[in-house]
Amino acid sequence: MSNLEKTLSIIKPDAVERNLENEIKGMFTNNGFNIVKNKKIQISKSEAEQFYKVHETKPFYNDLCNYLSSGPIVVMILEKENAIQENRDLMGSTKPEDAAEGTIRKKYGISIDKNSVHGSDSLENAKIEINFFFKD
Ligand code: IDP
Ligand code: MG
């Protein structure tokens, strides 16, 4: 049965800064994702705090929000069969050093905080995150 999903992907500041936008987009399209919408933006600290609200009790929350708002990011709606899990698989582990060969984080990630990409972790969060950046 078909299960076409949409998920939210972000190319984080460390990757945009290193001009990896087109290479990373190529990894998505070469792996069968359709980039339905995309835009390069910079968000404020308070927007980053809203976006990462699920992590507000974590010790790294403040650094994480400072980081995501520190420079331009590229936000994208990706579409594919089982897009949410497929994107998580293509991104690789949160810690680039633990990520599998061939994944985006293995290839481009610098550290656990500068790990180059974000991807929604569930259907529910994909909807919330897509609506956060692309309210129609
Ligand atoms: P994910 O991005 O793989 O879904 P999450 O656990 O949702 O990982 O964490 C969100 C982001 O917060 C991660 O991508 C990473 O940049 C950062 N992060 C997660 N755990 C830590 C940590 O222990 N120290 C510093 N930063 C962290
Ligand atoms: Mg997450």
C-alpha cells in the first residue's frame, strides 16, 4: 500500500555556512525525495525556542536554540513514500561519529550540535514542523 508522506528537513547553519546546500539537496533527490517547498531564512532565538520546545528541559536547550538562530538555514518539505523514517535513515545518528557510512551526518556533520541537518521524528511532529515554517 502507498504511504506518501511529507516531512520537514532543515539544513542547519554549519552546513549552509560551508556551502553544502546543493550537495545536501542532491543527496535527498538522489535518494528519491521530492523537495516540495524550500526557503533559506534566518530565525530568531525565540522562534528557535518554539521550534525546539520539546527539548526545553534538556541541559543543551539554550545552546541548541542559540545555534539554530545563529545563521541562515534552509527549511524544506520533503515528500517520499515513508518520508519520515526514510529521512531519519538518510540523516544518520544524531552524533556524526556514530552515523552509518553514506548518511548525511556521517558525510558532513562536525559534532553532536553541528550535525548539519534536522528531520521530523514522527508523523505528528512532521505536521507541526511543516506548519511552523510553511503556514499557507
Ligand atoms: P535529532 O536531531 O537526531 O532528532 P534530538 O535528540 O531531537 O536529535 O536533538 C535535537 C538536536 O539537539 C540534535 O540534532 C543535536 O544537534 C542537539 N543535541 C541532542 N543531544 C545533545 C547533547 O547531548 N548535547 C548537545 N546537543 C545535543
Ligand atoms: Mg529530534
